[in-house]
Amino acid sequence: MRVRWRSGALAAVAAVLSLGLAGCGGGAAGDGGSAQTAVSSVAEERKEPPRLSVQDGDTGVEPLKGAKVASASKLEEVTLTNEQGRAVDAEYNPEKTGWETTEPLGYGRTYTLEAKNADGTTSTATFTTLSPAEQTNVAIGPYDGATVGVAQAVTFRFGSAITDTKAAEDAITVETSNGTEGGFFWQSPYELIWRPKEFWEPGTAVTVHADIYGKDLGGGVWGAADAETSFTIGDKVEAVVDNRDKTLRVYRDGELVRSFPVSLGTDGKYDTPNGTYVIGDSHEHLVMDSRSYGLALNQGGYVTDVDWATQMSYSGIYVHSAPWATWALGAQNQSHGCVNASPEDAKWFQQYVKRGDPVEVVGALGGTLPGYDGLGYWNYGWEERSGGTEDPRAE
């Protein structure tokens, strides 16, 4: 760098010195002073103030872009403060020729960036970050520290409808201890899942990051805050509900643990769908109201207190105690779609299974549980996973 800026100075010195030599004699001292002045003048002209990544008066600056400063010489001091005087965390490079923020900026804030070089030159800019029309948070499941079954998906629930599905997916990372392959499926504009291609291997450790803060998620919606969770896959427990003999069988690592008689949805009227379900919430006591899924009381609906209710779908299908239907267990279907069991068996089932365990319903007459029905996501074909495109369920 010294060679670059001094080359011009040396030319000036040479010119002045040539004049001094032509005059000779007593003018030599004065000519030397003129040469020094010329060098100093050129050096001053070569001074360059710090270069800022933002301009004074900028608005709509994205928080994640932060601020950067570069110097052709060496930085002496750089500060970035908000309107309340709080300094933003930042760092210099080893040569102290560069500086950049290390924490995100806030939405709708005004910042002042002041930079000074070691040679005394300075630069200043005051700017404002963007103010989103709408912000959204995201809730991730399972909860941090949970142990779940081999069919459990990673779930993301956004507070606002997401239109840029690719931006949302790109903001998410799923790290597994064994390189599990998986993909995204949109169940609604608000709900996204990440599901393995096949059931998890027991013992898999999973860490999930949804780094949505500062990200444009489309339609004027920006991420409000990042979220993360870590969980572990537990033992392989699976249940099979077979309508052909009206029996529920529970397996652990492929070995039958217990079987008991059940009764499913009334044939031809409230048929229980086939397919793979996933265990969700569990309730020792629950008031079941058919109006929650659109069946009015005057159309054969009900409001019933039940015990030992273990959720299988968002559409209201549970394994639960049905002491009023013991006559039908193992013999006849008579429910509104739920899997009825004796009080003893329903209690055992709830206490044995865990969130994320799969339940396969086979031999029923009710078609197949849709993949978008909350806990029915294993009924999506692998080819239906999202690539972050304009998914019709995310419009």
C-alpha cells in the first residue's frame, strides 16, 4: 500500500527537486521545504474515509443485513447505536480493516453508524430498518427434551398464513444423529411438517432450528423470532387395529405385547378410515363433542364424557373407554368413528403408548385417512413432499 500512494508523491518530489537543482546555490534549502510540502499535500489527498455498507438516510434496511465498514488503511473505532443509545454487538477483522455487526438489528429501529480511521478520517450514517406489515412466530413440536415414537414428525405451526413456502423451508434445519432422510409436507398455510422417509430408528437424536427472524415469508409477513427444539426417538412401539377381527394389537420391537377386542365406526355410516395414524394427546377424562367436527346434535351427534382417551387424529378419532359398548367389542362396529375399548384395555393402552407411536388401521370400510388430517401425515406418498413451491394447500 505504501508503494501505491507514494508513487505519485515521488513523482511530485522529483519535479520539485529538478527545479531546485536548476537554481542551485542558496535556494536549495527553500526548495527542500517545497518538496516536503508537496509530499504532504499528496498524502492528504490520498486519505480515504471508512466505507459504510449503508447510506445516511437509508430506510427499509433488512435486519439480517446488519452493517459493515471497510477501511483502506486501519480502523480506529466503529460504533453502531440505536435511538436509545444501546451499542450493537460487532467485531473487527484481525487486520482491523473491516468491521461488521454480529447480532441482528431490530425491526423499525433507527441506528447511527460512526466510523473513524487511524488517520483521523471519519464516516457517519443514520438509517432505519424495515417495519413489517405483519410478523409471525412459529411453534415447533415435539417439545424440547421429549422422547417420542418412531412415527413422530417435526411440526411447525405459524401464527400467520405462509405464502412463500420455500423461504419458510429454507429457514429450517433438521439435524439428526444418523443422517435420517426426510422432507417437508404442508398441511395448511399455517402448518408444516418435516417427516422421515421411513419411520425413525430408535435412539435417534434430533435438533431442529427455525431461523425465521428477519426472513421475508411472503405476503408482507416476516419472521418475528427464531425457535428450536431437541428430542429423542424412543423404543419402537406400534399398534394395529384390524377391523376384520375387531382386535387391537400392540407390538414392541416386532413382538406382540397385548391384544384386546375393540369396536370401530358404524359400518356404512361412520366408518373408521384405514391408514397410518400417529398417537397425539392423551386425556384421562375428556368431553367429546361431535359438533367440533361438524356433526350437529340433531343429526345424530353427541356430547359424551369419556375416560382414557388417546388421540389418533385431528378429526376426533380416539382410542377410549366405552363401558356402554362392551357387548359390541370384538363383534360389531357401533361408534361414531372412534376405537372403543373396555375401561381396563383403554387405560392400559394410554399408559403404554407414547406420543409419536404409529397406529395402523386395516380392513375398515372408510377409505383412507387424509394426510392433511393432523396426525395422518404418513398417508402422504413420499413423492408428495414439498420442494418449497406454490403448494396448493399453502395458497
